[in-house]
Amino acid sequence: MSDLRRLDEIVQKVNDKITFKKDLSKPYVGLEHIGTRSSYLSGFSEANTSISTNAVFSAGDVLFGKLRPNLRKCVVAPFDGYCSTDILVLRANSDVCNRFVGRVFQTEKVGSAAEMTAIGTKMPRTSWTHLKEVEVYYPDRHSQEVIANILDTLDTTIRQTEAIIAKLQQVKQGLLHDLLTRGIDANGQLRPPVEQAPHLYKESPLGWIPMEWEVGPLSYCVASLDAGVSVNAEDRPHGSSEIGVLKTSAISNGVFYPEQNKTVISREIGLVREPVRADSILVSRMNTPLLVGESCYVDVDSPSLFLPDRIWQLKIRDSSVVQTKWLSYIFRTSRYRAYVEIHATGTSGSMKNLPKSRLLGMPVAFPKFREQLQTSNRMTAIDQRINAERANLRKLINEKSALMDDLLTGRVRVTSLLAQVDASS
């Protein structure tokens, strides 16, 4: 018997629909509740939130997004419920492992077929009519269950790692707030809150701050705050040279992504004011309302990358008085975001500008240099933990992708994989 089967030989399309008299104890699942290339639901809504006709599904059914199939939305339903009619409800035949079927519909082969058969420009949709004849790898029932178990175990580990990262992010935000409002005392401990030890604090334009701290404008510690200049990418004179100019997307959520740059041709590198330097802070001075003021710390020189006119590079005047990395954490606070929202100018809903004078005038509470170092060291430590977990997450995701490609195409037989595991144990 062939190892290949058509999709309509292993699942049946469920056509049950409902408009009125829904069971309000059952949840509603829309495409927004299925993540891109995810294996589990990110949430659900109450049945009465959808007033239109819904498809009816049961626990164990495969929910496959037929609208905009390039987003690759597919999960195995963990409960009975209702869903958008832009979701195909597919039920595994009685002799087929439904969890294996869910993985089959998450493969590149099925996803690509859905994309190629989608009809429409703005809102392309595929259909069961176009997908049902796709042939997929179909091993024996025992192998199906083993494959599903392997991938389910990986998914569980991935979700646990994502939960760890989310928890560490929460801890980071709480620690950042405490360090930049209470600081660290001479014993290396967080100061008690002002409510518990008011004698350790004083009033300031920024509210209560530790006695040893002083408030001043950002300009107090800034040696330079410069942006690049516009470069005409079409300027290609004889002997011109290629240079890399950062995109505004090079700054995202406090992280520097140097690979986000575009190659342009200029008469000479001097057209761009300066390259990206180590121990500096990059700030997006012009961007969409949500992204204007985005910032990141740069720890290494990038002599081949240059600033565009929409990104400032901030350099500290005296690194023995103010530590650049400590200052970079000021730019990660909610107080900074609120300041940017108030002072960014422009009437356009799509673009805002943060004037240089406004940024330099931003009030900052400066602790002693010792506290700055201790603060940045603690924040660096938790950043390293988060980065390590993110690296582990990327490794797990890559491992899952490789296993899916091997096990769901028959390239690697699960029996041989298990034999290797048994031999190594």
C-alpha cells in the first residue's frame, strides 16, 4: 500500500452551521484566536460575540484558516465550540490519529497548496474543493501517534519557554521601575519604598526620589545628539561607493538590529554625518506615533553602517559621571514614553517628529555613578537570562520545523528515529 493518501481520504469536511439558538456555554473561535504557524489557540470569545452564521466543531477537529492562507493558521480544537466560516472544520476518519492530521495540515506542502489555490486579491481564500486532492504522507496508525507525541512534546516545551520569557519580561519591567525610582543603597539592596522610609526620599519635579539623586535635563550629560542626512540612492556618479544606511526598523523594543539597513550609492561617505558608534544610544526621532522615540543601546562599533536623517545618535559627555548603558534604561520607562507622546509634534496621524530641543530638555533623575553601574549590571543580568531563553526558543522552533519536515514527509521514518534513541539511551 502506498504511503501517500489524498486529504479527503483521511479527513471529512464538517458542514454543520448555526446562526440562532447557540449554546452560550460553548466558546467562539475566530481567525484572530489562531496564531500564525502556531499549534494552539491564543484565546477565544463567548458564543454571543458572533452574531453571524458560525461553523460548528467538536474537540479533536482540525480548524484550518482558509482566509489568507499565507498566515498558516491551523490548530486541533481542544474543546467543542463554534468558529468563523472562514475556518474549515475537518474531522479525522475513525482509523486516523486526529493529532497527526493536525500536523499534516500544518505542513509546508498543505500550506503552499492553500496559498496557490487561494482566490481573490485583497482577501484571498482557498477552499476544500481545491485542497482535498492534495496527497500527503500517511504512515501506519502507530507511527502517526508516535509522530504526534514527538511534536506535541516539543510544542509543550516551546510553550513553557515562551511562558518563562513572558514572566522574565514582567520581572524586568518591575525591576526597572524599582531601580529607576528607588535605586540601590550603600549595602547593595533596593531602598525600601517611600511609604516605608520617607526619610530616604525628597520631592522633585519627577516626584519622590532618593535623597542622593539630582534632577536635571538630559542635556546635562549629552555631548552630541546628531542624526545622519538624506542620501539619494539614485546618485551614481563614476567612482561612487556603496554604503549601508540604517532603516528605522533597526531599532525595535530596545534592541539594535544592524542587519536592518539599505545599501545606497553616494558620492562619498562624508555625505552621511557619522557611522554607528559603540557606547551610544540610537533614538528614532521621526516615525509613526507608536514608534517615534524608539531607542536602543549600541555596544559595538559598526563602521560600515551610517545614520539616516530619522535616527539620532546620542553620545555621553563624561562617561565617568554618567554611564551610557544606565541612561539607555531611562529610555525604556513608561515615563519616557509619556514624555515622547506629549512632546512629539506633527498633525499627521501617520508620522510624528520628536524635536531635538524637547528631548534634550527631558528631566532625568541622576543617581551617583556607583548606583548607575549597579543598576545597569542588574538589568544586564536579566537581559542575558531573557536572551538565553530566546535563543533556546529559536533552537526549539528550528528543531520542530526540521522534525516536521522529516517526519511528515516520510524522509525520516519514525521507526528508525526511535531506534536511534534506544541505541543512545
